[in-house]
Amino acid sequence: MKLVLKAIRAMTRGIPVLLACFFSIPCAADEGMWLFSQLPLERLEKTYGFKPDAQWARHVMRSSTRISTGGSGSVVSPDGLVMTNHHVVEDILQKLSTAEKNYLEDGFFARSRAQELKCPDTEINILWEIEDVTARVKKAGSDASDPGAAEQARRAERSSIEKESKEKTGLHSEVVMLYRGGQYHLYRYKRYDDVRLVMAPEVAIAFFGGDGDNFEFPRYCLDVSFLRLYEDGKPAKVTDWLRWSSRGTRSGELVMVSGHPGSTQRLNTVDHLRFLRDVAYPSYLELLYRREIALQQFALKGPEFKRIARGDLFGIENSRKAIRGTLGGLLSPATFDSKLSQERKLQAAVAADAGLGASLDDWERIRHSMDASRKFREEFIFLEGARAFWSTLYRNARTILRLVEEQAKPSSERLPEYRDTALPSVRMRLESPAPIYPALEKAKLTDSLTHFVKVFGAEHPYVKLVLAGRSPAERAHELVSGTTLGDAAARKKLLAGGQAALDQLDDPMIDLARSVDSYARASRRKYEDLVTSVRNEAYGRISTATFAVTGTGVYPDATFTLRLAAGVVKGWKEGGRDIPDHTKLGGAWKLASERAGEDAYTLPKSWSEARDKIGADVPFNFVSTPDIIGGNSGSPVINRKAEVVGLIFDGNIHSLVLDVVYTEEQARAVSVNAEAIIEALSKIYGMDVLVKEIIGTRK
């Protein structure tokens, strides 16, 4: 189900050969994850009879939110009320829950502002301004002696731009690479680090149907939650928010999705896609299966073990199903035939015109970078990627070590995740009061250390260094039991003490992170020099050539930055039958009756008691054709008036291939209808004050 952005970020990604509309290859009508600074106005007008003006675009942009838990959202009231998915806030619910009070199972309902709960280590960003800084960034690397030096120069320049922007505007600033170096945009955000939970329904209805119905349709899920932005201890007063539609949406109507799709590789070279198909995705899928089993076994120990494992298990189950779908798309010969045909046409154009800025050698460089990565990929993934150390405690230890070390350098020379503009988020995560469970940490770390031994062998120097003469289980117990990093106050004190405090500390988890860090950094530098920088240089030139032929009226691959997608409410045909475009609220009770006795289809008590109050014919979930992917979870679905008509929470099974290629024949986005949200808030949960706040914003 879930389009929330999680571990997929760790996968090797590449961005471009801009072929979607190249050489008269037709774009599907609803294809496109469009930048707000480059909306396809003519195409929207021609296809839908709708041409949004600059005011409309700015309003929607400043009403859309990016949530640090890996999803999207939207501001839906002038008092900073944010709507998103239940599964986007599931991690928050887990952190706020205890053995005595399980907000995931029971739901959370603040009846007043005073009851709204502070969300641990959660931040929300709203894109405020966009500036094209391509020329400045590219110039920085133009005189470098090799791709690695060029990449370092561009990174330093990006850091300088971000710092200047922050000092000038006070806004959180990020330079985003688009088209893998074809363009660089400076995104300025309003950042909120005081975020509070307002409402979340029971997981039984938010994820009705469970993993079996994940990525399926028909669906009957109230996958919605509400948060609130606070400033100076008070609800934030905002100037832009999305009004609520009084009627939801209907079949065939134009709908748009404003959200943050996470990562796609539709425009990769064929060799890059082969690498993902043959190496990266199978390896990642094996990891997900392994960890899923480990967590399932842990959860069998008892109800409390099940509760504390649920968040990790849910994320892994979701990623496993998503990666299987993407890999299935890559295993289709038709996918590669289409990609190969498009690539050859572009290569022919480049070969015929040296003035396009690229050469056939660029494709060779990308292929060689993939070959190079195979030689040290496991070292990079297990050490720098920390696959060997599946542990929040280890992550905290390494972050503290690196934060102290990196802060001693100028911002432009640091690892990107420790630049000045990133530090507030880093510190917020380290100082989070969210609980860390030692039993879960030991189980996870034991499994990942065992995996480490399996891949490298018990006699490998890295393995001997990490295990220190103990078995994986013994070492995990020693590390988790001996560290103080599970305590937020201890972490905060350690950060305040800096290098001197670290030097004096006797902590096995810190010692482990310190012993591994030089090797991890070396593998990272090797990967960046031989893979990332080479690939970026080549993709950047290919992008330049493509722009020369097609212009920039095409969308870049997803980068977890704000995009607009458009489409229509529409079902599809499958197996000779018509799949309707919507379900109705009454269908939830019908399905629960048909699947009585199955936990995944058991409605919460609140729904059972409210059955006679609910309008059975109110549209519940619906499908539509806008182009979405992981990270779009929580995105608002809006109409021409920029009114909320729904809430994205999933894609169907056919949408899983969208990571590599778009198709609108059967792929659909799945949403909760706006009418159903109000019906449930009012008649099931009695949250009339919240309903008034939402629908009171109608014009």
C-alpha cells in the first residue's frame, strides 16, 4: 500500500535520458510529475481545457507539505491544520504509544487544541520559492581535472548557495539536482519543527484489508490523519491553505495531485536498468525477505513484542511488495524493447551532431560505472550503507561521531548530510525523546550481523573487527546492553560536550561506530569517485543534448520534491471485467461480514456502533490516472478550483511498474474521497469541531 518513502531511498538511482516525448514517441495523456516552476500549461489546456495561472500554482505550492516521515500532506485550514495519511504518521503513533496506551490500535482524537500531542522528531516543510541556479553550479565544476573533483566542486558550490540563501531569507534552503545534473534548482522552504498530532483513526480501518489488500482495489480504507503546525507554542497562522470541496469528485472529472514523489528511474539508460534488474533489486529484495522473517519471529514472543515491532514490519512488508512490482516491470521484455528503441534513437541523434553536447562515450561511461560498482558494492552497502548494523542505536552513534567531526570543517567541505542547512534536522532526530526498545534492537542487530557474516565470511577482517571474537547474538547483546545512547538526555549531553566528551566516553556502540567509520568513509569516497560522479557527468551531458533537441518541456525523474500530476477519475478493465472507479462506505460493513473472523477485515468498535448513522452510498475510495509513486502518500487530490476532493494513499498493483515506466491502461492512484472523510469525522468520531474547522474554510 503505501506510497510512503522509506528504505527505497537507499537504492542506487539514476536520472535521465529524457525520452518520454522524444522523436514523436507519444506521451500517455496523464503522464508526468511536473515541476511547479515548469508546469505544462499548453498540454493541460489542450488535454483538459484547464490552464492554471501563476497565482493558482503558487497557492497550491504553498498549501502542500513535505513530512519528514517520508510522505506528503496539505494545509487545510488557516490555523495550520495538515491532512496526510494514517500510514505517514504511523511512526509517530508508535513513538507516542506505550504498553498501556496504544494509539495505533485505539486511534487518537484531540477534542481541543490543548489535547494535541507533540510529535517526536517530526518536521514539516512547505516549498516557498524556487530559483534556477544551474549556471552557477555547473560553472563550479567546469575546470575540474576529473569527474570526482568536478562533483566535489559542485557540492561545495551548492553548499555555499544554500548558506547564502538561508542567511538572506531565513528559509530552509536546498539545492536540488534535476535531470542528474541537467538542471539545479534552489528550493526555499518554510520549516516547522513543532508538529502536533490532532487525529488518527484506528489502524483497523486505516489499513482495512491488511497486507493482502495492499496495492489492490476495490478498497475500503480511511487512511487519513491530521497534524497541526505550531509556531512559538501556538497554532501557526498561514496565508495559503486548500479549501474543501462540498461534493468530492465524480467519474471522468479532472483531478490533480500535488505531492512529493520519491524516486523514479524511468529515464535511465538501458545498462543502468539492467543493473537494477540483475543486481540492485534482487539484493534488496533478499534483504527485505530476511528482515521480514526476523521481525515476524520477534513479534511471536507476545503482544508487547508485536506492538513494538509493528512499525518496522509494516515498512518492510510494504517495501517488499513495491520492489517485487518494480522488478516485475524490469523483467518484462516489452519494457526493455521499448527502452532500447528510444535509447537508440537518441544515440543516433547524438552521433549525427557533435554540437548537441554529448557523445556515445557517455553511455559507455555509465555502463563502466555499473561494472565498477560490482567490485565493491557489498562493502559500500554493508559499511557505509550500514546494512550490517540494523540498529537505531548504531545509527545514533555514527551520526554523533560524524556530526562532531564534520562540524570542525567548513560547511562546503562536509558530507552533504552535515552541512549547516541540514544540522537542525540532524540534531532534532538525535535529541528525540522517542523510545528505543533494547529487545528489538538486539533482535535486529543480531540478524544484520549474521547477514554480514554470511556475505563476507567469518574470517574476513571486517567481520572479525566488528564481532570482536563473539557470535552475532553475543555481540548484539554486548553492544545494546552496554550503550547509553538509548537515553535522549545522554545523547544531548554528549552532543553538547563535543569531541572532548566523545574521547572520554566508554561506550561499546560508539567504539564500534568509530572502528568502522574510516573503512565506511573510504568505501563511500570510492563509490562517489568511480560511480556517482562518473554517472552524473555522463547523465548531465546526455541531458544537455536532449534539451537541445526537445527543450525542457519534459519532467525530470522524481526526487522527493514537489510535483503536480493530472488525470481523471477512471476505473479500468481486467480479466474481461470492469473495475469501478469508486467504492462506497456501506461496502466496508459488507466486506467485514463476508470475511468475518479474519483480523484484517475486522472493523473497529467505533465503526460497528455507528453503522446506522453512516450514509452507505457515500463514495469511500476511488481510483484515478494521475502519475504518482512512493512519497506521494498523503498528497491532496484537488479540482480545478484547488479544492480538496480526495487524499492519495496507495496505487493499485499495476502502478508498481511506474518506477520505471508510466502506463495509464491499468495503473491507478487510490484515494480516500473527501466526502467519506467528513462523514467519518462527524458521524463516527464526533469530531464536529474539527469538521467545522475544515469545511468552514469553503469559499
